[in-house]
Amino acid sequence: MVADRTDHALPGAETAAIRADTGSEILTPEAPEARDTTPSVLAVIVAHAPGDWFDETLESFATQDYQRLEVMVVDAAGDPSLASRVQSHLPEASVLDASDTDGFSAAANALLDTHVDPVFLMICHDDIALEPDAVRLLVVESLRSNAGIVGPKLVDWDNPDRLQHVAYIVDRLAVAADVVEPGEIDQEQYDAVVDVFAVPSACILIRTDLFRDLDGFDPGMPYHGEDVDLCFRAQLAGARVMAVPDARVRHRQALSTRTGVDDDDLLHTRHQLRTVMVTSSYPSLCYLLPFAFLFSFSESMAALFARRFSQFRDIWGAWLWNLSRLGEIHSRRQAVRHIRRTRHKDVRTLQQGGSVRLNVLLRGRIGTDSAHAVGQELASVMRTGTARISAVVCGLVGLFVVFGSRSLIADGIPAIGDYLSFGGSGSEMIGDWWSGWRERDMGSTGAASSSAGLLGLLSILLGGATGLVRTLWVLLPVVVGLVGAWRMLRPTGSRRAQLGCLFVYAVIPLPWAAVANASISGIYAYGLAPWLLAAMLSAQSAWSANPDDDSQRSVGRVGWKIGAAVGVTALFDLSAALIVVPMIAGLFLAAVLTVNFKGILRLFGGVIVALPMVALLVLPFLADLFVAGPSWDPLAGGRDGSASAISLVDILSFDIGPREPGVFVWAFGLLMVIGVVIGRSWRFGLAVRGWSVAIVSWGLTWVAALGWLPFGVPDNSVLLATAAAGVALTCGVAIVAFEHDLPTAGFGWRQALLPVAVLAAVAGSIPGLALAETGRWEMPRGDYEDVLPFADPLRHGSYRVLWIGVPETILGDGRPLVADLAWVGSIDGPPNLSDRLPAVDAGSASLVNEALSRAINGDTIRLGRELGGLGIRYVVLLDRLAPAPFSDPDDAVPIPEGFRASIASQLDLQRLEGINSAVEVYANTDWTSVRAAATPGFDSEVARISDLSTVPISGTAGVMSGRGDQVSGSIPDGTEVFVAQTSDNSWTLEVDGSRAAQRRSIGYATAFVPQAGGTGELTYFTAPWRRWVLIVQVSAILFLIGVVAIRPVIGHRR
């Protein structure tokens, strides 16, 4: 019969009491003595257009040995044939129409609108089959243990000897995991009756009064997680939840394929958070929600690294979904408060300690396409020793990075070397990027580094947390590099090889030396190297004995990988992208050594295909090259190709940081040799490629150190990044060779290499691990910002600071001066991020070189006058990366005494004493403000800068102090305005709305001639084509993000 939801009753549906086998009496409401003392049970089967198996489901209820069992089938899909199917097997069963509901929970709750009142409800899916004694065993145990909810043992439908579910363990964030492993054989190992936190909703027996008190399942959870929520609330109401494994039920577990719900991960994430928000006490929420948010943030970042964009969407979609339903959640919390009979503290004792999700995340399984529950994922990924080792090693590497960076994370990044200050808010950084004027050195047209705009935007998105953004800017590329190292050997199918590659890449001293040396270029090159090497190896199908297998790896796909990796890196640092050259050279050398050139053409083709993508991402830089002509300065970091003091031993051992790694680092060489010695087939080819890449990188660094190159190259950490990737690759290949080739080799000396390899790995890691001791990788704790006594520009006008030192110690990337020396010019103090790279258009920067050269050659003792005409007020000579006591005198790279004596001999440069032992500061006594009001004709006898040594500028006063492409201030009447920067007609001066005439001054600068005094506004008008170039660049970035986001979806559908 078909029942009406508002008027339904079953015969004999009254409550009763029985005496259990133990003899303890279970008290329930009294019933007439004549009535049967067996409690009535109503089986509620929620059916959603079931398949042929449903006949077997119904038959299993018909064969139950429990006498007082009634059956109600809830039709959740409006199936017209369902009633006849039910009647054919269960003539006395009723069918309840719930086609207007959405999901399992709401359909099961439909019985709450009826008048049925049995003692127990048995709520089931429509794809189960009960053993004949299942209902009886569940009822007896519920009465024996006085349990509110009990659940049976669920086994596989087709393989009943395989366990599926017994019960769930649940952590504080409502993440559930099963106690059995997928596919585990049922050997009665879980047959004890125990208290559990939750049982699956596929089949549960619950007291009717309890179900009504709880208002049934949460209708906001149509599928997935509704059972955990129900059991959680039942325990708060004082009920016990128990697993009764003696009762066996077969289960198909194919709900999602029939209901159209294809986003199980999203529903799991939503409902876990909803359960926490509904069931937790207010004190618990004060720390659970922040912890959940922090965990979601970390998990979403990991998902981005792994390019699992659907997982990223699921995580934050779950938060938005719950936050948009706060009113509904509040109402449910009120309902829980009314039925709560147990303290939250007592319920928590049954919850799992730690985080179930964290264990799953360590193996990368959250967010995959698996339709299994989170608990099944945990059990399946942890079922082998290799998987457990993977989780442990990845966790230890993460702990190593966090522990070694703890002080940097807590205290922030000092403004030293390349770690320049952001100089203001995120909007100001974006303004610097949007402007077409570069203030550093002597000023010139050109695009600022794209990193200024990107990091400025990130600062805005993070609520102005520039300190956090600076930390991410420095440390995140290292993490990206480690993820790349983990993925580099993934095509080999060897998890151990991936772990070995990750471990070696993490403990090599190179990245931590780059961090300590404040080398942004080195850090980003380290982050790029494994991704780039993996892309190039895939172009050669290096993972197969036949390079034409996997051809497959089309030129377009290879080009996409190379272009994306190089282009994104170049957005933050141009010189880091130059590692493409030694890497290609290394792979070509490997082809020559192995006389195997297959895949080389595809590699070159991929690089060519990648060029347009990279070009679009660095379009502003290319536009500057086109307009101003070629310039190597932005890529050389202030180096001119002169020889350096680094030795070949230092190069081979990556000894470029403040702490020597020692001899143990050489142990990795043994691992590299083993890969070549025992490797066969494609393993041998991979090992040779790793060696060749490392050799080319080491060789290039050595040649540069000897001064044999006619041009400057980036710092050593950039050149050595490819060597680090090659070393990690070769060490990982050694593990693959042990797995593939050692078992097939005859017994002999090769077997003895295994313990040697283990000892080599342990010994080689010692130097890197030791670097974590200080918590900042030996990076100095302070910077020069509070040490140097620079004047307030508001008092006497803006000025320039000339920073001189070796390329490794000056702030930012300098311009070459003389051998081993470079310089940087900044306005009103230390340079900021937008000043880090020299502009392609040098403007009048050569005038600084010429003036300093005259001082070095002894042609002038009035250097201050010449520099004063350039707006330079201070000359700073840096001997160390950071001031004392934050830097070690042994790490100093002193400026040559000859140059130092030349500066000290100048009559108009006054040394400021007692500042700091790491720096010398000279104040220019004949300086002129960068923007100065001067008497008419002040420059009439000065044709060029060198003339200032005999005819100095005098009678000027600073005006319009400040930075940027728009400044303002008061202009005295009857004066001209001298602007000591590269002349450019795009600068205009308006005084009280009247535009002033302009003329060239001192051969390089601009003098504005206003008609009268007043409030002046000096403005730079960026050429429209430059703005269009930036728009194209942004469009390319957005396109790249879009393609990366949609590509996994397209690939999955294919």
C-alpha cells in the first residue's frame, strides 16, 4: 500500500520491555501484559530508483527471523514501479512518497511526518542485503547495552568476505576515517561489540524517540557526513553509539553514481565544517574554527602547488557555503542545546586525537577523484610500508624547513641584499609598477619589476600584511622547489626515488646559502630548477627505454610546461630564468656522451614553443629592450665578468654561504656514482643526464669565477641551481636503479653498494641539517635602516644616496663600476622593491661612473661637487651584508683600499664617524637637492657635470620633497626649479595651474622656468603604450591562471 505522510500507523507499533540474556531489565514505558514483549521495529528503506539488486534487498528483509518487523519503503525519486516491486516481495510493506525531498537525509526524515511509533527504526540504503539474523542481533545488543544507535558490519556486495565498514573514528574537525582497510578480508578481527563515535548510515538501528528528539538527520546534508552529524548529536543527547559486528550486511556502496552527486569531496568538506559549527560548544569553537581555517589555508596552498584546483575550490567553497547559512546553523545549535544531556568534554573522549585529515594530506589524497570516504583514503594510502615512509619523510622535510625558518617566520625578513623594503603599502607598490618612470640611479623611463605589482596585490588581498608577504616572497620559492623535486621522478613510478630526490634537494646547502646571502635570484632559480628539468626530461621521454614511447609528449605540451615554469619565475626575477641555457647545454652534453640524440629535437622545439608565452609574461622588459636598446645590466646583478675568489672545491660542494658545509657534503657524490654504475637502460640515461646537467652548471660557475667570460653573470646561487637539481635527480635515479637493476644482477660487489648508499645519504645530509640550528639559516637579524643617519628630506629637500660595494653586499642589483664593485642610487634613504633591478634605459647613470672614475684616477679632489650636481648627498661604502653585530667580520668583503682612499681624499666628502664597523658613510658638503629652487642662470657656466668641480652650483633650496611620479610643494617667486634626474619631456611642472617652460640643464637634467611662485605640481605622464604593454602582460597572467585552472578538468573529462 502507498501511505500518506500525515496519517500512517502500523499495527502493534507500541513500546515494550524485554529481559536481555544477561538478566538485566531494560526499562521502557509500560505496556499491557497481554502484548508481545518483543520490541517492534520499523525498517525504513530509502529508495532512489533502485536497480535490479533491489529485489535481493527486499528479499533479505522478508527472510529476517525477527517477528515484529515492519517495512516502509520511502520513494525518494517518484518511481511509479516501486510500489509493485515492493508488494511482490513484502505484501504487508508500505510505500511512502517522498519525491519532493532532496537527498537521503530529507527522504529519511519524511517518516517524521507520519504517526508511526515503533520502539526502533532501522534506517537503510536501498543497496544493502541483510543476513537473516541481522535485525535480531541489532535489537538484542541495543537492549543489552542500552544503546541509542547501533550499526552492523558492512561487507562488500559481491565479495562478502571483504570488509567495507565497521565504524568510523572521527577527529575534532568531524573528519571521519574507517577502522578497516579497503578490501581487508573479514577474519572476525573486528567482531567485538564496542562503543564508537559514529556508524555508517547505510544501515543503522536507532530508538524512535531518540530519532524524533534529534529531528532526524540534518536536511542540509543530503549525502555524506549526515551519519557523523546524527551520531554526534545523539551522544550529546546522552545516547550510546555502538558497533555490532555480529550482524552482517552486504552493501553495494554506489549511491553517487545513481544520484548524480559527482562532487563527493565538496560535500564532505562542507558537512564536516557544518558539523563542527553545529555541535561544538562556544569555547571549543573559539579555537576549532581558527584551527580549521588555518588547516584549510595550508591545505589549499598545497592544492595549488599540486595543481589540484578543484580541491582548492572545494575547500573555500565549503567555508562560503557555511558562512552563507549562519542563521540556519544558529537554529540547529539552539536545537542541540535543548536536547543536550552530556557534557561536550565527555563526548570528546571518543573522538580521535590528532587530525585524520592531516594524515591523509601528507599522502596527497584529499581532493583526488576518489569517491571513497576520507577514512577509506587514509586506510588505503597507509596500507604499505612505502606509503608510511613517504608520509614520515615528507613530514620531516616540512618540519626541517619550518624549524630552520622559525626565526624568520616569527621576526620577519630584514632589508638586506635583495630583500629590499617594500617601501609602503600594497597600493603604493602597484602604483610604482603602473608608472613608466624609474627613480633609482639617476632616473629613467622603464617598467618596474613585475614582482612589485604582484606582491603589492597580495599585500592588499591579505589585508596589508606586508610582513607576511615578505616572508612568503623569500621562503615560498624554496617550498615550490621542494615540491618540484618530489614530482621530478614521479614518472618512474618509484615512491622511494621521489623521496630520495626530495630529501637530497632539501639538505643540499645551496638554497639555505641563497637565503642567508639575501639572493632572491638564487632562491627563485632553486624553485624553478626541478620543474624545468622535469619538463625537459619529459620532452626526451627519459623515463622510458624507448624515447619515442610517450611521444605522447607533444612539442606543444612540452612548450607549455617550460613556458609556464620559466615565465612565472621571470615575473619575480629575470636572471633566475637564465638557468634554461645551462640546463639545455647539460642535456645536449648527455646526448653526446650517450650517442643518443632522440628527443633532442622535441626538446628544442618545446623551448621554441615556450618563447611566446615567456615573452608575453615579461613583455614590459622586452618593450624596454626594444625602445632603449639591448642591456645586460638587469641580468648581471652588477657584475662585469671579473674574476672572483670562489674556488672549484667551493663550487662542487655548494660552499657559497656564510657557513662552510664541511666534507660530509661530498658523500652525495657516492650516490651519484652509484646511479651510473648499476643503472641500466633508461636509468643509466637518466643518471648521465643528471651528471651532465651538474657538470655544465659547475663548469659555467668555475669559468665565471676565473673571469674568462666577457660579460657578467648572475650570482653563484643562480648558476648552481641547475647543479643542485642534477645532483638530486642522479641520487634519486640511484634508488630506482637499486629497485630495478640490482635484483637482476648476479650476487657480487653491487649488493655491497646498498649500505654504502644509505651511509652516503645520511652523511651528506649532516651539513644541511646543521644549518637549521639558528632558525634563520645564518641570515643576519638586522639591517641598515636604523643604523644610517640619513637626514629628513622634508627639512632640506629630497636627495640621493649612492651605495657602493661588491655585488653581493649592496642593496639590490647594482650597476658595474670597476672590477668587483657595483653601485646603486636611491632617493631619500635605502632603495625599495621597485628599485631592485637597474632599468634597461640607464638614463644618465653613466655620469656617476664617469665622476667616480675621475676620483679613482686622481683627476679630481672635488668629487662631492660633481655628485652634488646629480643630487647625491650621501656616499655609503658597504663592507658587509648587514651591520654589526648582525654580521660576522670574517664574512666581510672589503672595498679595495685604493678605491676607499680615493673617496677619503675628496675635500667635499666628509666621513661620518662612529656609525658602524660594517659601513663607511660620507656626507657631501656641496650637494644640491634632487628638486631645488635656484636663482635664474644658476647653470649658465656649467655645460657638463665635470665643470662642477671648478664652478659649483650655489644658492639653491630644496623643494617638492618626496618620491614617485607626482610630487608637489611650494615654489618661491623668481626662481627656476632644477630637477637633478635624467631629462624627459614627459615631466611637467604646473605652478598654480600654469604650466612652466622647461630646458636642459648641466647637460643631463631639467630646469623648469615658472612664470611666478606658488604651489607647484611636478608630474610624470606615462606613455599610453606602456600602459597597454602592462595590460597585455596582466592578460597573459590571467590567461595562464585560467588555463592551469581548467586544464585538469579538461584532462579529467578526456
